[in-house]
Amino acid sequence: MFEPSNIAPLPTAPAALPPPPSASTLPRAGDAEFAMTRTDFEQVRRIIHRHAGIALAEGKEAMVYGRLSRRLRESGHATFAGYLQHLERTVAGGGAAAEAEMQLFVNCLTTNLTSFFREEHHFAALAEDLRARAAHAAAGAATGAGNGLRLWCSAASTGEEPYTLAMTVVESLGAGARVEIVASDIDTQVLATAQRGVYAADSRGLSAERLRRHFQRGTGPNEGRIRVRAELARLVRFMPFNLVNGDWPRLGQPFDIIFCRNVMIYFDMATQRQVLSRMHAALKPGGLLYVGHSENFTEARELFRLRGKTIYERV
């Protein structure tokens, strides 16, 4: 259980994917569990780019082998060629089976590296901006024109980032703030983890004060784990979303703030431009786009201007 609430023990989480072998440890053709050729690798690159916009770099054969091997075992295929033929044939047939198989393929190849309050300077800046925007919204409400604030975490992964946004909202504006956080990811497996809101008690990035204020501690079978409190969970709405092929109107009204950190590094320039244009349209005038520490979009000056350290304002 999690104190102070009594809840049923959590289901066992799915086993984590094994770490991908390095190029030096990739089995030689005669020793490999599955046969994978250069042609297979290039086909994987084409499929993941077409469906998710991810540009797999040269030299990632070992990573692809390590991450897709489990899917081959699960689907009963002895070679990558056989599995990829099955994938393409299933997708061509359309329907729920095609969507499910493609989703499993994408889940295998996406990278999910996250923690609470990662790149912490962003959240100090966010707190200031939230207070300013809330004050502006309150002034608008006095004249009948005010609305709540909308934030979008576009790569929610296992949930640490959207819940960090929620903690920043509560700490800046109070638990009753009129804020909606849409949290999306292309990987449905990590979204399931995020929706549960349960983490190791020693998760990186959480101070003792934040642990006490924002989480319930597990007891019994949940000893050593924590769960986000209801005041955080109510702020966040999770949904699967594909930045390249997604139905953007599904996101709803324009956002005040978008977090899209360490995502564009996996896209080629054309895909980056496409996604930036759509995010520009999805932001309110003067809305902010927070990006990763290695991402730079100063060449998209007609869309965004740099306002702070890896923070861009919609032009």
C-alpha cells in the first residue's frame, strides 16, 4: 500500500529491455541468434524514419540488433528479413493489427532517458513564467476573457518530466491552479508506466522536501517505491502522439508552453522543420518552447526567437 491511502499492490512492471550490445559485441554472422544483413538494417532505417521521423545514424546496427531481437523472439521469426517482411505485409493490410505491430516496432527503437528536474534551470524559468502568465490570465478573467494555462510535454517518456512540470505548477501557483498538462509520447509502453505514477524512492532529482510534499511512500509489497499524489495526477492528461504523423488537432486549443527536449536530435533537418512549424501553430502568440541543451533552432528565426538558455518564444 501507499500511505496514507490504501491501494491494491501494483502489477509487476514489464521486464526492461536488455541493454543493446556494442558494435564490438555484436555476434558474428555465424554466431548470431538471428541473421541481420546490411540490407535489413537499411530497411529498419527507412521504416522508422517513415513512421516516426527518427533518423537512425550509420553504425547503429548493434543497437538495432539488440533492441529488435526480443521482438523477433516474441513473434517467432528466425531472421530480421523475415520479421521485416511480416511487418511491412501487416502494415500494408491496415487495421488494428497493423497499428499494434508498428507500435511494438517503434517502442523497441525509441530511446527513453529522463529524470525528475532534468536540466533544472528550465524549471526555475518556468516558475517565473507561470506566475506572470497566471497574473495575466487573472486580469483577463476580471473582464471575462481569462482562461486556464495549457502546457504540453511532448516526450513524456516514463513520466518524470510531466510530473516535474506539475510539481512546478503546484509550487508556483498552488494546488488549485487552473492548469492542464498534456503529456504525450510515441512509445505506449513508457506511457503506461507514466500513468501509473510509481517510481523508486531513490529516484534522481527529488529533494527530501519534494518527496514529502508530492509523493506517497509505499509500504508492504510497495516498500522502496513512491507514488505521485492526487494533486499532481489531476493536472496531467496522458495520450499517445506521433510528432511526425500525428493528428495535431487532437491536441486541442493552443498551448502557453511546450516542452520538447532532446527529441529533435533524432530527426533530420527536414523533419525538424516540419515539427517546428507545427509547434509554432500549436502555441499561442508569445508562447514558449523549451528544448534540450544540445538543440539550437536559431535558423528558424521567422518561427521562434531565443529568449533564454534553450528557451524559445513564438514569433
